[in-house]
Amino acid sequence: MTPLKVLHIDDEDDIREVAAFSLEIDPLISLHSAGSGAEGLAVLDAGHDPDVILLDVMMPGLDGPGTLSLIRQRPDHAHTHVIFMTARARTSEVEEYKALGALGVIVKPFDPMSLARDLRDILAGGGQ
């Protein structure tokens, strides 16, 4: 299995910490975190090339959908996989996120013990 480069963008420090702890249990995941949409875009602009971006939906300033729109405008990341992380995950909302170009949704609160597996399942087409 090849290493998986993940960029996690979330404005909540505690969520980033739990996600980092959870994802770094998997030795084949390389994680980079950002505390806002703007910070995440700066990471991409600095040359970070993730395989997948875990993106919080509700953030102050530049929210997840707005961040996704700006990611898609970058030629190097127009097709980078994006998975939203949110507590707002009714069926209609999940469909809306997918219509925006997200590959899937991980619901908060997530299970730290299964986050890496959930991420891989969505990437493999077996997630929500």
C-alpha cells in the first residue's frame, strides 16, 4: 500500500489534534494540518501536494465550500480528492457537498479509532 498524503483543514484546534492522533496511528499516512481555509490554500500554494484534503464545512471567514471552490481553481489541485468533515450531514446536505465536488463526508463527531479506515473507504468508493 502506498503512503497517503493528507491535508486536514479545520478551524478547531481540538478537532485537528484528535484527527492528527487518529490518522498518525496509520504508518502509511502523512498528515499536514491547517487552521483555516486561507491557511490550507497557502499550504497548497507552498507546494504541498496531498492525495486527499479533509475539509471542515463550517469555518469563520472562508468556509469549506468556499475553500473547495478556490482549491478547484488551482490547476495542480483541480482534481485533488476532497472529503468534507461536518456535523451537518443530513442526506440533502451530503448530496449538496458531493455536488460541489466532494468525494464524500465524514460525520463529526467521528470515531478516532476508525478515521483512517473511514478515509480509505471513501477513497476506495466504499464510504458515504
